[in-house]
Amino acid sequence: MKLVYTNENLFLVANARNILEAHRIEVMVKNEFAQGAIGEISAFDAWPQLWLVNDTDYEKAAAIIESASSDKGGGEWICNHCCERNDASFEVCWNCQSECC
Ligand SMILES: [Zn+2]
């Protein structure tokens, strides 16, 4: 198994998982429910992680995630409504579901 993506925001990790699964790449999320453990282990260790079941998918998976996060040509965008930062692959704010711009 190979780690392909991690983020402190479970929503972003779940989004990456959906994208990869749409490309028929088998993935597993670790630490999905570990948030409550912060304090006992470092916050970084508790981040949700996206793991590839098959290491051979790594290059393809990394390229898919890369292109998914650069599709719109811009990088992250800031929600006008709640000022949360959003990944470029999102069209609505992950936090408040407002539409981009
Ligand atoms: Zn928002």
C-alpha cells in the first residue's frame, strides 16, 4: 500500500477518494475517524490519509489528483461567504456549500 494523499480536512480526502474510485483505482482511507484522538497523538498523525491498495496505481493516481486540483486553472479559492479556503477542484465551499465566486 502506498500513501497518495493526506489532508487535515476529511472532506478533501473523501473527495480525492471519490475521484480515484471514479477512475477505478482501489483506495483505502486511514484515520477517517481518528480526529477524536488528537491530543494523544500529534495532529498530523491523525490526518485522514488516502492509501492506494495497489502500489502500481501510484503514478496514475498522483496524476489524477494533480489534474483534479488544477483543473480550473487557479489554485485554492477563498469562500466569499465564510472565508474558508477551498481546493480548486471544488465548485462549492466545503464548509458552507456556497458557490464559488
Ligand atoms: Zn463557505
